[in-house]
Amino acid sequence: MILRSGFIKCTNSFTCRTCNKFYGCKDFNWKCSYCYNKKTGSQFPWRDPEFRQKVNQWAINEIEKTPSQYVNVIEYSIKMDSKPESQNFNNTKHIIKQLKNMINYAENQTLWISAEKGEELLRRTGKDCDEKSHIICPLILDWWNMKHYNYRGFEMCYYGRFGDESDFEEQIKSIPPPLPNRGFV
């Protein structure tokens, strides 16, 4: 087709030779960047379901290193701090700091919780307030799974990295993935 400028435009649509989903590029041997990078080692491994499964399994293994007593103590302290006579969550903050100090001296122990357990502690244990969110959310190791649960906007923004898949692609490129954003405890 001849354009008004006199240039000739090729009317062939060069879709990817592999997936036929996106447009191919001459530099990539007429493949889209996704198919080309898959062959040469993707720059976004998060798109691969196998990689996601490995990342989730790594998180489960790390969370299982947290003794259940620690989580029970945190849950109990939240309940105690949620009583009407308690005005803030200072006891819970203090207990978490003490647990972290104990873990520094212990081998093969961590203080992590899953996104599912975090939602339970935030929404179904004691009163629901912003201060409690800043105590619990930094403990969530599998922050990329927060989008599957009932988290508020600021929790997703600060600790769940907005819950946006395209952000996960750019940030999660290896195992272990980046740790959660740190809070105020």
C-alpha cells in the first residue's frame, strides 16, 4: 500500500511464528519478545507456572520453620490488646520484638506467616485497625498471595506491592524472592 508520503507500507501482519498472539520482530527472528526470551532464558520467570509453584513451595517451607507456639503467642497478644481497656498494640509489638530476638539466637527458625494466616489475624482476631496491620503485614512472607485474600488498599500498597501481576514479574526473578517490605516493628 502506498502512503500519502510516498512510502510503501507492508500490509503483511507479522505475528509471532511461535504463538501467533503478539507481533514478531525481525531482531527476534520474527518472534515476539516473550517467545524469544523463553528460548533464551526469560527475563520474567514469574510468567512460568512452574516457577510460581517453586516460589510458593519455597515460601511454604520457610513458613513451616516458624514454630506454631510463636504464632499462637502473637494471636493471643492480639486478642489481649484488642480488649476495650487496651488502647494500643504495644504488648504485641513488644512480644514480636522479643520473638525476633529469640530467633536471632536459634538455628533454623523463622518468624513468618502466610498471607492466609495474616488475613485471619487481621480480620478475624480482635479489633480491626490500621496499627495492627502495620504489625502483622511485615510478617507475611508470601506477599504475592495477598491479592487472593481480604486485604485493604493500604495493606496491598505497602506490603503486597499493589497486588499487580506486572509488578510481580519485574520483582520476582529468583528463589528466594524479595522479602516483604518492613514495617514499624
